[in-house]
Amino acid sequence: MSSLIPKTTVLGTLNAYHLLRRTTYNITKSRINEFALKTPDQALTELFIFDTPTPASPLNDNGETIVPTFAVPTITDTLNTANSVAYDNYWWMYQALKSTSAQYKIIYWLHLLFVTDDNASFFTNFDYKELLRFHANSSLKDLAVRMTLNPRMLTYLNNNVNKKNSPNQNYAREFLELFTILKGPQIGTGNYTNYTEADVQQAAKVLTGFTLTSAVQLNKTARINNVDPVTKIPQGFINVNTHDFTNKTFSSAFNTVINGGTTVDTIQTEFQNFINMVFNQNETAKAYCRRMYRYFVGRTITTDIEDNIIVPLATQLKNNNYQILPVIKTLLSSKHFYDEEDSIYADQTIGALVRNPLELYFHMFSLLNLSMPTYSANPKALHGYLSLFANYSQNTGMPVFRPQTVNGYAAYSSSPNYDKNWITTSSLRIRYNNSIDILINGNTQNGFLFKLNLPAFVKDSGYFQNPGNADLLVSNFCELLFVDIPPTDRLNYFKTIFLNGLSPINWLNEWNNFVNTGTATNVKIPIDRLVKALIKSPEFQVM
């Protein structure tokens, strides 16, 4: 039977690697070894120490600031950077790649819960990402409140035009259907168990007047004149004149009447009462915990998992005002997460998820020690390089912060396959062809060569016990890149690719020659060939 009994012993290598894969974009062998000596509690305490982005906001190609913030309202953008650039995405990708905490994996999970696209402006897109970052160690309930007045969300789901005389139900509908409680079984016309069509109409009335002035809230500099008092992130406002003052009567799904407000303060109270009503439902907490489980653990939620994992997690979440980190910690500290509940170890959760495109690329970067400049030193190079991988990610089904629909990405929303949806006939070809080759062949951006030096990596990293031994080298690479060491026949397959007719003795001679002379040509070809085969294998697609 599944349970949330905590694992209290040290992780060991296999479990440490499992935890890092599921919580970070930045994995190195040294971090795996370090975390192997920690208990889950110790490891998660460290992973939950969130870092501040460096630099604090996106830069242009000259390294100048381009996004005014409440803290730093004056920018230095002499290039008058155009609004259409995606520098906020590249800045975020760089932070995610460099961070050693769980912060950015949690941020992207929050994005999946409160989906927007990135079609407004790079500065409002930055504000949206910052709102997610602020709440990565905070409350989902508070995020739902602030997201409702987020300018990116207001325009994305049209609540900026939701007025008492011309109601728009888009945001109210998605708030219930996709962002919070979600649909249950349809038990009647317009009745989805957890809410009804009448509830959508009443919710839309609650949300009338929550709007923005495009010329102000979407303006690069003017937007920081109206910020949330706690987060200091730009927000919209409540227009009392377009708000529906009537009381809102909800169905038996909620059995609640919410008094209408007539001033900014009383409308805010009305809205908070609506939020309380939705978040007081057990189904809201369970919906979030199911999505947490599928993001961090596995796609399949059996009746056993529902009763013994989801329900107690939901109780903890609801009882703690929807604080995120304690619940994630309970889940990721459990024996269930490490598949230690029965006598067959590591057969269910470890290696059970398909890597999304960002995980595929970023894990490859960090595991193979791809050298990069710091963002401040050469932003133009990073913009160019990360744009390549943003395009690859888009072509494999994951446009970064720009999901295909308001329902997000199929791999996180489409049952029963969920993460299996990352693998299609077209995406698999791109995952194989647009991954390791560009790292090995090299790509120059603004004078910086992004290129792996695998012979030097093998020789100097300390991760390889005896590189002159072909069997050990193949085994060490598999240990570095795969969930677990594959069986003997699979190891022999990769060894055959690696040697390509070369005898193990000849490989030893070639390696010793490289060590003695520094000439890498004869060892680079087989090592590159091996790493290409490993990255393009089914084993590297899962985590």
C-alpha cells in the first residue's frame, strides 16, 4: 500500500540522482555525490534555499538593463530594445540552467497551473515570471489572488473587458475549470460536480471591473506606477464603475452567497470571499496535489495512490493555507517517491517520466559540463545560443512559457499518456537530431564558442575511474547519463559503438598517448561517437 512514510536514511547515489533530476535543471556528478550523503530532509532543505537571479532582470545585447522595476526604475537601454524580443525568456532560461535549487522547476509547475502565453510584451512577461518566482515558496491561494490582477493574465483571458453591462466569462471559466478546482464528472446539463455553468456566470460577476488601462499597465515604464504592495510587481486595478454590485449566489456545489461590493475595499473583500469559497473545497486541494504528483513523481494515479498519497497531501495543503513547499517536501521525502515501499526497488517511480525538452537540453548541458559565459559578461552570446534551444524546445512540443492552449501542454494535461506525449514521430527525430550534435560540433555566438571538449572532460572531471579501460569508460558514462546502469547486453552494445572495431588494448594505447601528448584527435572521435549514442538512446529520454 502506498503511503507518505518518510525516508530517513541517506539517499545514496541512485536516489540522489533521482531527486536532482526531478527538482533541478542543473545536475553534475559532484552534486549527485554530495547529495548521496544527505537524508531527503537535508537534501530538500538545501534545494529549498532559493537564489536571487543574477542579474536581477533581462539585459540587451550590450549588457544594459531593459526592464524597469519598482526597485530599479531607471534602465540603461541605449539600444531602445524592441518590444518583440524574447530576452525575458532567455534570461529566465539562463537562471534556470545555473540555479542549484528547486526554484525554477517549481516556477514552471506554477506556470502550468496558471497558464498564459507570451504575446503581450517582454516586460509584462517578465512581471508574470517574477510573480511565479515570488510564490515558488509561498501560497497557491495567494498566487491565485494576485494572478487575477496580473496584466499578462488580464489580457490573455480577456478579463480586462469583463464589465457589468457586458460580462466576459473567459477568465472565470478557466479559473474554475483549469486553474483551481477543475471539472469533476458531468452529472447533468452544465453540472460538472465541482461547479456548474451557473457558478461560472456568478464568478464572472465577481470579477467584473478587474481590469487595466493598456496605455499604462502595458507600458514599459508607466506600469511600475501601480504595483502590488507586497510583491512590488505591476498589477491592474479595480474599476468600481464597471463592477457588478449585486450579491452572487452560487450553486449547491458551493452553497454560498457572496455579498457584492461597492467600493474598491469591499470589492476586494468580495473577491477574497470568492477565493476562500473555492479554496475551501477539498477538491481544489486534491486537484493541485494530483498535478503536483504528475509533475514530480509519475503519470499514473491509482485508487491506492489517490487515497493514501493525494488525499493526505491535499489535507496538508489546505490546512496550511496552500503553502507549497511543505507539501512538496512531504511528497519528495516519502519512501513512495524513492520507490522503497515494497521488495522490488526502483521499478515504479525512478525513471518513470519522460524528460520534457528543457530538461533534456539543460540536463545535457550540466552533466557534460558545457562551458558558458556569465550572462552579464556576454548576454548577446547567450541570447543567440539559448534561442536555438528555445526553438528546438518549441519544435518538440514545448514552446517556453507559450503553451499551445490555455490547457497548457499535452504532456501535462492530456490523460492518460501525459508525459508520454513528449514522444511523437516528429518530436523524437528533433530530440535526437537537434541535441548533442550541436554541442559536439560547436556553435559560435558573439565570439564565444559553445562546444563540448569531451576528452578533457573525461580526463579532468574526476568522474571516470580509469578512462583507458573501455568497459569502465562506457559504464561510467552510462552511470552519468542514465537513470541506472543498463544490463550487460546493452553495455556491450554501447561498447561496440564506442570502439567501432578498435580493440580494448588499442583504445588504452590511444588514451595513454592523449594523456602524454595532449593530442586528442584519436580519442575524441570514439568518445564523441559514444556520447552521441547515449544521448540519442531511449534511456536518456527518461528521468
